[in-house]
Amino acid sequence: MKDMFKLDGKIAIVTGGAGGIGKALALGLGIHGATVVVSSRNQGAIDAVAAEITQESGNEAMAVSCDVTSEDSMKDLIDRVKEKYGRIDILVNAMGMNIKHDAFEYPISDWEKLFDVNVKGSMIACKAAGRVMREQNYGSIINLSSVRGIRGYTGGNSGYCATKGAVELITKALALEWAPLGIPVNAIGPALVITPGTRHIAEDPELAKKYASAVPMGRIGLPEDMVGACVYLASEASGFVSGQTLYVDGGLTAQ
């Protein structure tokens, strides 16, 4: 029981591993014992993350460029990981984007971009890694949802909310379909998190105060706040948990 949170010897893939949350999750998995394969389209960025994981944890890390919206690109990633390590224990889908527009004027081209990355990308990655996990009869998949997957929001977020709602239901549907195969599928649902894309909020005292005041715990989230949830869902400690979204939101969804 004392080792149930350890990830020693586990092989983990983190898509979107160059992003603010993805990088924190990749680092957290590595520090807690996993060998981490960091992936995104930006080779230079994931090389830096992999080097940081090795420096911080002493564990091996690998950087593989991949476009999650392409089945061929994802297959290449999965094949390379399986060839090198022989298995895949953990998949974390941390990629994601937001394009904001007034709903009346929302360009369908931008709507499609959002769904390509947030929804199609999640499904392509789940399917590709899930096939390997089916052969193994074990594995763990963690998707990145949001509080916006269950709560609407203003400010041009209709597209983002729709994609995260879809991720929530993909998570539940796959959890049911793959439960007999020994593959739990769960999600992490952050509230607002300060990343490079939202740093302007933290740098504006009035704006930061506005967002923090909406959170019962009185502050905005940080990427590091997501690590504990990820380690839990990736470890044996959550072996009987599937189809759930763990909201790391300072109590926001409790209101």
C-alpha cells in the first residue's frame, strides 16, 4: 500500500507536453518515477522539457514531435515509443487551445480548428495508445478537460466550452467501453490556470483580482496544482477509478 502512488518504471506519454499545463504534468510524472515521452509539434520546446525532466528527476525522458490531429503522426509516435520501451503504461492528453469569438460571429473555420485539436486530437491519441494498452490488458489514460466542460462561460468561449464538453463525454464513453480491457480513462478539469497564454491576467492586478474572487479558495490556479491529480490518476492508487473528471478548481464547481 505504501507504494501505490509510485510511478517507478512506468512509461508515460504526454501530448501537448510543451504547454504550460502539459509541461508541469510531464515534469511531475518524471519526478514521481515515470519515464516520460514528451510530445508536441514544437521539437525545440519538447527537447527542452525532456532535458529538464532528466535534470530534475534523474529519469530518462524522450522528446518526439507529433501532430495529434494526424493519425499517421500519432501512429509514428506510438510505434517509436513501443519500439524503444516495449509498452505504454500512461497516456496524458494535455494538448489544447482556445479561440474566442462572439457566438453570432464565430467563424466556422476557427470552430473547426478548436475541435480538431481539443476533440479529434484527444480521440486520435486515445485510440492509438488504447490499442497498445488493449494488447497489454492494462494502461491508464488521462484527458485534459476543464470546468468549462460542464459550466458555460461568456467572453467568446462557446467553442471552447463545446470542445471540453465533448472531451468529458469521450472520457466517459471510453471508460465504459474499455473497462473490461483494464484501461481506466479519466480526466482532469482545471479552472483558470496561469500559463503563457493567460499570463496577461496575472500581470493585471485588477483582472487577476476579478478572476480570483470567483474562486472559493481565492486564487487563480497554477500548472503545478494539476500534478497531484495527474499522479493519482496515473498510479495504482486510482486503479478502481474510471470515467471521472477530477476538478482541480479551488472549489469553483462546488458552487
